[in-house]
Amino acid sequence: MVWGHFFPLLVSTSNLPCWMVEEFVVAEECTPCSNFQTKTTPECSSTGYVEKIICSSSKRNEFKSCRSALMEQHLFWNFEGAVVGVALVFACLVIIRQRQLDRKALEKVRKQIESI
């Protein structure tokens, strides 16, 4: 029984995957989904990778969505590239703005010298 905020809620475990309610052993490590698996296995939709597991009590074979180390590395470098790109854009904007301010300051000084 799972307790809700105000009222107790009964949660049926029959429609949950076995790996959520019992211990399991990984039969096949995390691998990319094949074209066929992508179309037929709902677990492939979230990450594109699955691992085959065997649940201890029920002895059921199921697929479980997983995150590949290679995919994580790829996402990390994409993020790093985006951060460097944004940093370069803002660095250029700072340089441009600094040049504008320098020109304005020089123009003010020139006008003050001319008025003397």
C-alpha cells in the first residue's frame, strides 16, 4: 500500500515491469536497439538503448531501458561544445561593446579638448 497525500492509495503491482517490484539479473548489457526493437519494444523509445534482464522470483525475461556510456559521453561533449560556443559569442559581444564605449570616451575627451 502506498500512502497518498491525504488518502491511502492501493497500487497494483501486476501491471508493473517485474524489475520494479523484484530483484533482477542483467542477462545482456546495455545495447542500442535494433530497427525492429525500436518499432516493437516500448522501452527503446526513451533512450534508444535496452538491456535484457531476468527477474529473480518470477523468472521472467524483460527489457529495461538504459543509458549507454557512449551515449552519455556524446551528450557530454555536445553540451561542452554548446557552452564553449555560447562563451565565444558573449566574449565577442563584450569586445564589441568595450570598443563602442572606448570610442564614446575618446569622442568626449576630444570634444572637451576642442572646447578649451
